[in-house]
Amino acid sequence: MGVRIYNTATRQVEEFVTYVPKLARGYVCGITPYDHVHVGHGRVYVFFDMFRRYLEARGYEVRLVINFTDIDDKIINKAREEFGHDAYKRWKEVPERYIAEFFEMSNKLFIKPAHAYPRVTENVNEMVAWISTLVEKGYAYVAPDGSVYFEVGKVPNYGVLSRQKIEELIAGARVEPEPGKKNPLDFALWKSWTPGEPWWNSPWCPGRPGWHLECVVMSTKYLGAPFDFHGGGADLIFPHHENEIAIAKAYYGLDNFAKYWIHVGYLTVRGEKMSKSLGNVITLREVLSKYSGEALRLAYAMSHYRKPMEFSFELLDQAEEMVKTLYTAYDELSQAVADASDEDKEKLEYGKYIESFYAALEDDFSTPQAAQQLYGLARYIISTVLHRIDKASRQTAIDVLTQYVKMADILGVLERREIPKEVEEVIKAVVEARARLRREKMYQLADYLRERLAGIGVELHDFGQRTYYTYKRR
Ligand SMILES: Nc1ncnc2c1ncn2[C@@H]1O[C@H](COP(=O)(O)OP(=O)(O)OP(=O)(O)O)[C@@H](O)[C@H]1O
Ligand SMILES: [Zn+2]
């Protein structure tokens, strides 16, 4: 079966078919780097990382672009708070700091690098060129102060994504009519300069680009138009993504410049969206100083991406325990392969976990079910495969291990499985020595070695004559 995914543009779960076979091009709206990245942001980027890994496992080449909105009112305000009068000179330190943190946390979360990370400030010339074209085509107008607005009423079907009519949008949106705007829903493509703010030159006035335009220009610059999928948090559907579609429609004449619109539900704290403005933020730095990246990934995976996810430390504790089990199954099975025999004397029933895992992901990327199957397979390995390893063929043992790792790699939850070679050699030597002591009934000494190993995070599990170890990753 093919991949099926919910498309906000059609409000349906659809077959995922890319424009170019086996090439998936996607853009995810990036952070506005004015403060610490939090667990809510993490949910979005981990989701798209899992989706990307899944597509890659299905043989796609994935070209993923994530931007940084590195100039914005929030950044300017933060710079003023921090630097006072020097903000004008030093404002760039704010985005630099939080972009660095974004990368640091992405690493800790084992998020694979994107194809490109364009920044607004590096693409202003292209943005100015786009605005000129939009003005020429009659979709944008220049206000008396030199700001340029996009005229929403000029594009047919404005509101396709959020499924609202212009009149309803005007009534519902908290958009203030601004001087210079023809219609309250019109939005700025170019914002005129205010004293003390960073500015760039343009044919209209010194100023800076507007958010919605920025994402259209950066996505199509790196992915062409149309491209396959565009995503972000559910709060971006309106007005951000609606306006992106309108701009691209005006510029290219394309009905929709992205085929699939994929939106991730909110991460909540006591039912409310985690967000700076609500003051209920838990930073990724805090969580990842106490929990592994794999535990947080697994915690995310346990909620369906479109549903709200209530954050809690209990959830993380549970996920960390599960990750430990995943590693136990991996470590022990890797060692057990050597004890398998030449032919299958008993049949192992592991296929159903694998089939259900992929079936779940094919059906609108149900990571909760997939995670359950992966965990189920880990437990099956520990409770059954390891005990019967001498009744399974080496081929079967290797197959279970390979399939298990492949599944884990889609969710990205066994990312630290490599044990340093020297450490592995030392552990093996001690385990062998202990086995000899046990054969010679020198149990006290054998137990002493077990304790010493436990001290460095190595746990031993005896299966009759055989002993397998697990290694605690740090
Ligand atoms: N609590 C959350 N749950 C899910 N996604 C979120 C959450 N908060 C932000 N996002 C998403 O993270 C991405 C980056 O968002 P951005 O930097 O604009 O943050 P934001 O929405 O302004 O966050 P905050 O309100 O905390 O400042 C966007 O796709 C946004 O939808
Ligand atoms: Zn965007």
C-alpha cells in the first residue's frame, strides 16, 4: 500500500503521491528565534523528522527545508529589552543565540539535518523582487507610508485552506483596520521602517519584508513550485498558510503551490497551548538535560500528530523506561545472534509486529500504534527470542534484529546504539572471565565482577549458560 496522509487543503486523508516519483520536497515553517525553544516547538520538528525518516525508509529522497524568521517584531523587542539603545547595533545577537540553541537541541533530539535552513535576512533581495512583481501584476499596492500590502480580494478563492469566506474572516479575525490598508484582511508584504529598527532598501521605502511573503519566497527558492508538502503547527493554518497560498497563487498562477498541507496539533499544558505568551513554557534544554532525546521522541510518538498532546514529566518517565527496554532488546539480541543455530527448529512469530508497524504509519502516520508495535517487538525479543535463540537459525536472528533496528530508526529511538569498540571489548573480557568463575563455582568472585560492571552501567542477564549484557547510554 502507499502512504496516506491527512491534507488540510482537502480535509481528507489522501494517497501521498509526489510530483517527481521518489523525490519528496517539503518545507516546514521554522522558529522565530527570539527566545528558548520549547517542547511545543520540538513536537513539530520531531514529527517532520519522523515523517522524513519514514519516507526515506520507503525509498524517497527527501528534500526538507526549514527556515528561520530571523527578523521580526518579537526579535526587535527582545533586543531592546536586552541592549537598550544599543539594540540597533546588536539586535542580531538575539536570533544568533536562539538559532544556535535550535541546532543544539535538534542534535540532542536526533533530528536529521534539513537540506537548507534559509534565513529571512539572507533573502531580502529576492523578497523585494517578488513584491515588485506582485505590484506590477496588480495584486499589491503601496500605502502612503511606503508599506506594500497584498490585496486579498484580488485572488480567487481566498480562504481555501482555512475554509472560510472573506466576510467571516473579517468578522472573526482580530485584524485591526490599519491606515493605508484597503481591506482589514490585506497584509503587509513590505513594512515601512520605524526609527531604531533594522531596515533594508527597497523601491518603496526602507523597511523589511512581511512574514507570509518570506516563507513563500524561501520555500520556492529551494524547492521550486509547486512542491509536495508544506507544514507547521496547526496555529499557522490561518492567516499564515492561507496568505502564503494567496501570494503564490498571485505570483505563479498556481492553485496551490504545495500539494499536501500537514499540520501538527498543539502540545498543551493543562489543556492550553504551550506558548511564550501564556507563560507555560518548558524548554527543550530543561527536558533534555534530564531525559534522553529518544525518550522525548517516543513521548511525542505516543500521541497522534494531529491530536493535542498533553505534556507531563510522568509521560517522559514512562517513555524513558520504554527506551531502556528498547535498548535491552537491541543489546542482547545483537549478542545473541552468535548463539543462533544453522536452521530454524522452532518458528518465531515476529512478523505481525513488523506488518502492523508499517500499516499504522501508512494510515495517516499513526505513530502511537507504530510505537506500540516496536515496543511489543522489543518485549517479544526479550521474552521469547533470547530464550529460544539456539532454536532459531542465524538467518532468522539477523532478520529480527535488522527489522527491529529499521523500525526503531524511523522513530529515531535507538540513536545511541553504537557502543565504543574498546568498551565493548573490555565488557566481553569481563563477561568471559565471570562465566569461567561461575563454571568453577567461584560465585563470590563472579558476583563481584557483576557489581563492578553494574557500577559503570553494564547489566548482565543470564540465560542458562549464556550471559548477555546491556549497556547504559549516557
Ligand atoms: N505548543 C505548541 N504545540 C505545537 N506546535 C507549536 C507550539 N508552539 C509553537 N508551535 C509551532 O512551532 C513552530 C515555530 O513557531 P514560532 O517560533 O512561530 O513559535 P510561536 O508559535 O511563536 O511560539 P510561542 O507562542 O511560544 O512564542 C510553528 O510551526 C508553530 O506552529
Ligand atoms: Zn512560514
